[in-house]
Amino acid sequence: MLDKIKTLRQEVENIKAANADELEALRIKYLSKKGEISALMNDFRHVAAEQKREVGSLLNELKDYTQGKINALKEGFENTQTSDEDIDLTRSAYPIELGTRHPISIVKKEICDIFATLGFSIAEGPEIEDDWHVFTSLNFAEDHPARDMQDTFFIQHNPDILLRTHTSSVQTRVMEREQPPIRIICPGRVYRNEAISYRAHCFFHQVEALYINKDVSFADLKQALLFFAKEMFGQETKIRLRPSYFPFTEPSAEMDISCNLCGGKGCPFCKHTGWVEILGCGMVDPNVLDNCGIDSKVYSGYALGMGIERITNLKYQVKDLRMFSENDIRFLRQFESAN
Ligand code: DAH
């Protein structure tokens, strides 16, 4: 019996099959009810009691090995089903999925286009900035919480270099190199040390606007804001200004628009107030003008800043901010018609 098992084992180790039919024949030869291994299993009861243990385990091993070998050969056939003749070289290729413009880009362009009609031109600045352009020149006090490690990404070993937390830094860059009249709009990406969730991300996009000239007043700001809100959200849109605080503007305000979902009647989106906040604004603080080499006794100006994600949400009701950075083509395609 032991010899027989050994011989069969060697035989099985060397089996080869050219195709599935041959393999099936081998399976029948060894493993079917009348196969050679099954025959040995039947003879097992005649094995002497003291040999049963050894023979039994060798027999089981042989059976498992054979089954494994046949399965492996079978898989080999399944994976090489296609021969060269099966490949149709004339068939057209799968189309490459084309991307679409990103909703943030679409809305960014829309905002810039509206301000362009008021004479604003685009200005850009670096995302890796220094403390002066992001904070100090803009009148942030030494101990202002925005400078805190909790809010700002600093470059390791050099707290003077950081990722800009707002596009207001571009104001300083432009004012340092140009004299009024200045009329710029600054779109760009900004970074904050936020835990990522459906309502916050560690990077997002802002648009900043700045107008400096002689005799610029709060009335000019209000006029520009109303024009923007109506162009962006529809002519029936109303605006409301609430007093606020920013280090770089005095006075400062936040602007709400009448809720564009319920038209101001009150709904869950506007928390039944009829209003939604969309931007911060104000008259440029004279300290900021002086910091940047512009004479605050001669010139005045207004500034405003808004988050592009927020405006995009108001237009398209995207509930989860993370979708903007996941590049899921199914999400992006929904904005095709807005292109
Ligand atoms: N920089 C502000 C922020 O990131 C937004 C802002 C508010 C910009 C008021 C302005 C402004 O120009 O006047 O939250």
C-alpha cells in the first residue's frame, strides 16, 4: 500500500494536460469514484491496525495534493482562454473619459467676470507666504488667534514662512508695488489647520477684491456688493450688511444675501432666517495703507473677501465640502451644463 501511494504521488507530480478535456480525463483517472485514489481509499480497511495511522495520513495527503494540482492546472486554462486569434485588432478603443471644468473653477470665473465688468483686473500671489504679507502688514496684533499654530500651517523651523490663510495677502503684495488707483480681484487657494469634515477642509478657495483711490467711500462698497449679489444670484436678490470685525478693515461688515432657495421666506437652508452670509468686507484700515506705502491721508479704499466653496454651495447645494477635492468624475459631470 505504501509503495502504491508513493508511485501515485510521483505520477501526479508529473501530470500535464494540454487542454481542459485532458485534464478532466486525469481527474477521472485519479479522483472519480472509480479512480485510483478512491480505490486505495477502499482498500484502506484492509491495512493492518498498527499501519493505519501512517497510511491514512499519506493517503489523505495524496488526495489533497492531487486535488490541488488539478485545480491549479484548471485555473491556468481559465486564465489563458484568449489566443491571439480571439483579439479583434480592428475594434475601436474604449473612449478615454474626458474631464469637465471643476465647479470651483466655474464659479471662480463667474465671480471674476462680474468684477471685471466693474473694471477689476486679476492679481495673484504666492501660496507659501511670510508673516508680513499674511498678518503683520494687515494689522493683525502680535497675539491675534489666527497666528496660532492651531489655525495656520507654518513651515517647520521657520515660523516666518507659512501657507497663506487668506487671499488678503495679495492686497499687500499689490499695494507694495503699485500706487492707486488699484482695482484688483485675487482668486486663489488658501490653507488652514482644520480637521477635515463635510463642512471644513484644510484647504479651500477665496476671492479677494480691493479698490483704492481718492475719495472711495462705504457707499461705493455697498454699490459694488449689491451689483455683485444681483449678478451672481439673480436680480431679485437683496443684501444686508451687519457690523463685524477684521483687523485690516475699519469699519468692517459681513454681508448676507436673501436666501436664494426660499427667496427670503425662511427654510431649513437659511435656518428660517431668510438670510445667508456670504462675505466679509470693509474700508481698508489706514494702518494697512501706510504699512504698504500708500498715503492714507490722500487715499482710501474698500476690500472684500469670500469663500468660493461657499458661493458654489449656495448655487449648487453641495452638502459635503470634501466632494470638491475628491475628483470623482460622477460628481464633476453634473456641472457640465454650467461649462
Ligand atoms: N480675509 C478674510 C477671511 O479670510 C475675509 C475678508 C474679510 C477679506 C473682510 C476682506 C475683508 O478683504 O474686507 O476670513
